[in-house]
Amino acid sequence: MSKEDTSELAVQEFGATAYSAGTREKASAGRVMFRSRQATARRQQLIILTLVLSDVMLALFIWNAASVLQGIWGRGVLSELAAVGTIPNVAIWILLRALLGLYPGYTLNPAEELRRQTYAAAATLAIIAIFAIALQAGNLSFRLLLVLGFLGLFLLAPLVRHFVKHGMMKLELWGKSVVVIGAYEPGAHMVRTFLKERRLGFIPVAVFDDHRVPADRKLEGVPYGGTLADANDFAGKYGVDTAIFAMPYARHDEVAKFANLASTGFQHVIVIPNSYGVTNAAVIALDLAGTFGVEIKYNLLNPWAQRAKRVLDLGFAVVGGVLVLPFFLVLSLLVWLESGGAVFYKDLRMGLGAKPFPCIKFRTMVPDAEAELQRLLQENVELREEYLKYHKLRDDPRITRVGRFLRKTSLDELPQVWNVLRGEMSLVGPRPYLPRESLDIGIIRSEILRVPPGITGLWQVSGRNYTSFSERVQMDAYYVRNWSVWLDLVLLARTTHTVILGRGAR
């Protein structure tokens, strides 16, 4: 493809891929998305400026609010350092966030983003405390101000960043244009991923491949732009600085040649290695005497990580259990009043190492529900096919009225806090599978069952019952491979959001 052809395609909405609210569909034809190199740079500067200004405004608000609270609760007069230190404190925090790659922070998953934000706030607190001690300005009033201020940053900064990014997505401002090298299935997979996961901030605008031209000159709706040489010309003209090499099955020498060629036009070159099924966020790149290697760390196999997870479970379970006890008693009464009999339902599930344990829930079904299920599956072919795919029924006739409310809000799993206290479950983890589902889990069964199951998990906040059984298994495997304290905190926050809105549960 010549440069003239590339220019013509650009005018004709070349790479006109955008996101529509909610459904994440591609934009309609006729909308030109490409901008000049200067316009692209200004757009990225606006994104960074928006993030920085929102953080500065938040920090100033929190610091001033902390000063007011200190004046109400504290004793003594603020030191001069505290009185004049607002601007330096904010500047240090912003600088550390910039050094940790949070402006703009493309490709960061929620757990990694939370980790970096926490580290930035903690490091800022440590730096200011050291200066206060060195200058002998750390009186009681200043220490109280410091604690209040940074407690606000720890809690509010991730929340504000989430809403700012969400607002930019709504305005179609968040993200930068990237090109995908490779028009086969791996390339299509990366395009689908970027279109679905808007938070990553990568907007695929063109696909290039030396060996294959898509039948309709589009890959998942993204136009084909020509060969790799055309990609370099395209990058220079439109200011696209990132290329994604999705050619995992190409020969090593071929990939190296393509990557070297792309480096003349793109500032960032990302190569997708031939390692499907080995997904892990805790990977470390290694230089083995000139040979590239990747170390994959399974954090949950670390004894200290297991202890940290257990401490987190006990802390949340004890505090949360005390807070929800009155609500728990009300729900128990409602279950008993509707249908009488037992309030709780114990179901045998597979725990750590496939060891069975009684998983406790509020009873949401009529008595003898298992026998009723077998009768329904024998009499109705459609219900049987649905159950084989999802291991659930969309409109289960066995569920009571109170039970339907409990399931919609996921409150039927509240009694499992007792399983957490007993060490049989975790707050966050894989789904507690039934023993009869053991064979259906497949070859990654041993990997999933190496950790305790959880009350909530990745699949519960990622489509929940609208995902198939095999998709849930893959999500559970992803959780085990990528576990971190930060991931647990993110999933707990998302669970709260999902329970309040009652999305996806049946």
C-alpha cells in the first residue's frame, strides 16, 4: 500500500474506532478519529493535566479539611512548618505519583494502580515526617494534622481517580491511539481486549501485517493499514507512538526484525510472547546473559502472602460481622417467616486441596430443592441445556420471594462469614465448587483448589451469572495466578458496588 493510499484511507475514517457508552460498540461510519501529530500531543497533555489538577484540588481540599479538624480536636498551635507546608506537601505527593507512572497510567490494572497510589501516599508521609523530625517541628498538633491529611489521601485518592477516568471515558477523552501488528487471531484477540477493557487506555486504530490482508480490510472493525513500512509512515503522520506486536507464533528472527523496524517509527513497542495460558500480572523481565526471560511469580504460594491474606480475612470478618449483626438477624427472621423451617442451608463444597466443607448460606429455595431440580431437568430439555452450560437456571422456580431478593443482592452468602472465621473460606477467592463439578473444572482444577474458596471473587463482579461455567473457571484461575493484597481490596470494593446495585445476580 502506497503512502497516497494510506492518506486516502485516513480521510475516509481510517481507523475510526471509538467507544459507545455502556455497550462499548464501535463508532458509526463517517466519524474521523485521526488528528494531526500536534493535536494528538495536545490531547495527551490535556489528559495528564486533567489528572494532575484533579489530584491537586483533592490534596488541597483534604489538607484544609484536616486543618479544620485539627483545630477542633487538636491541642496547641500548629507549627510554622505545618502552616506553610501545604504547597510543598502537595507537590511532593504529585511528584511521587508522576514518578510511579500514574500520569496517565495507561495499561495499569486496578490492583496495580491502587498499589502505586498507596505507595505514593505512604512515601509522601514518610518524607514529610522525616523533615518534621529534622526541623524539630513535629509537635502533637502537627502529627494529628499529618495523620488526618494522609488518611484522607489513602481513602479518597483512588476513588477520585476512578471517577475522573470514568468521566473522561464518557467524554471519549481517555486513552491514546495504538496500532496492532498482526492480522491473525492473536491480533484480533488484542483488538477485542482493548475495545472491551477501556480502562487500559489503548485505542486500536489500525492493523498492519506483511503476510495477511483481512477479507473486508478490517480486523474486528479496525481497518487494515498495509505493511509494517506503512505503519512507520502512519506513526510519523498521526503521532501514534505505540505498536502492539501480536505475532506469538512467528519465528524469533522474524519478530526481532519486525521489532527493530518498528523502533524507527514507534517510541513504545510491545511484543506479545508465545505464552498463552500463562497469564500472570506478577511477572519479572530477566536478562539471562543476553537472553530474554520472564519469571512468573505465584504470590499465593508465598507463606507470608498467605498469612497476610488470613489477617485481612479475619480483620474484615470480625469488624464487618459486628456491624451487620442487626441486619443479619432481620434477614434470618424474614427467611423463617416466609416458609418456616431451617433459616440456613448447608451445601457441601470443595475447599482447600479439594477437602469438602459445609458452605453456609441463607436458605433461598423451597424444601427438597435438589429433588425438585432433578425433576425439572428430566422434564424440560431447555432447562437441562441451560443448567449444563451455566450450572444455574436463569429463572429458577424453586427460589422463594425472600430468596430472590437475597440472591439479587448476594446477601444469601452473608452467613459464610462464619466459614471465613473457621478458615474454610476466604473473603475473596475462587468460587466454592460443588464436588460433582470437579471433572467439569478441567486440567486447572489443582491450580484453583490450591487456595480456599471465597465469598466473593473475580467472576462475581465481572458479569456474574451472565458468564458461562468455563468462563468462571478461567476467571478463578486468573485470580489464583495474579493474587495480591491490592487485588483483594479492589474486588472487595467492586463487590460492595455490585451488591448495592444488584447487578448480574440471580
